[in-house]
Amino acid sequence: MTIICRVLMVYPKFIPNSFWNYTEPCELVGAKYPAAPLGLITVAAMLPKHWDIRLVNRNTEPLTDADLDWADLVMIGGMLNQQPDFIHLIDLAHLHGKPVCVGGPDVSSSPHLYADADFQVIGEAEQVIEDFIAAWESGERKGVFIAEKFKIDVTLSPMPRYDLIKFEHYLFIGVQYSRGCPFTCEFCDIIELYGRVPRTKTNDQI
């Protein structure tokens, strides 16, 4: 029998003084936020087709008790500048009795800060998402899944689930072309997370 999992994906709020929080220019053109959560909707495309998935971006819309009550599983992903709300969301989901799976750049950089989550996906999801899905569907409710660094073939990465986002909320919609960077800018952790050799998607994917 096919078991449907109801997944609530939540994108945490950015801290107020973050570079990512220039909301006033967005309002000038009727948008609510600069960019959509491309990472989460890419992960959504890797989940089983029969799972029911919803997305809430806390930078553009409220997260309600009804959202959390609906879910079987809460998945959260984000960056360093989202960390305070990210950690708050783990506690909030647990208050509603919901298991939490976390991933994204900040979890990969500082997994110890997210030890309260039930599942951790560390590194690029393509390599370990099938292991997570198998664990969940077999009844496991805790686990850590670590991808080998810099090994993902991004030409196998699926089309993101753009159907999950509200286009009118955003100033622009991102398209990921590559991962990794040849430069060593002192303010950026890209080379630590994704390596110094860019891995590019195909023309057809773009």
C-alpha cells in the first residue's frame, strides 16, 4: 500500500540586518522578497511523487498552527543569516509533535547547532536523499545522512518544484547553473561547501 507523507517545507526568516533582507525595494514593484527558496524546491523535486508537499516562506507569509498540524514531517533549510529563526522553527515543530528534517548550508557547516532536529542531511542532498526516504518509509524517526563532498553530478539534479512557490511574492526567480567556485573570497564559504571546481548543469537543464 502506498503511504502518503505530508511534508511541510519551511524557509526561515532572515535576520533583520541581513543583505538578503532588502524588502523595501521589492515593495516598490509589488513583490514581498527578492528571491524564492531555490534549495528547498529542488529538494522537493527529489522526494517521492506521491508525497504531498507544501511550502511556507517565513519571509513572505505567516506559518500557522494549521500548517504544522497538517504535516507528518517538517523539512527546514537555510543559511547562516537564518539561523535564529531556523532553530526556533525546530522547537516550534516539536511543540506540535512533528518530526523535523534539516539541511542546507548552515546545517552542513555547523551540524552541532542543529542536534535537536530528528534528521540531518549534511551536504548536497542528491547523494543521500534516497537513504533518508528509505529510512522514513521504513519507520525510522531519527538519523544523520552525510554526503561525500564535491561528488554530486549536478546534471542529474531534477527540475525544481516551481509549482510550490507564489511567483507574485518575488522580485526574481533563480535558476541554479553550477555549484562550486574557483575563487577564494574571504567572506564566502562556497568553496568549503561545494568545492573549488565548478560543476555545471547542461544547456537542456537550464
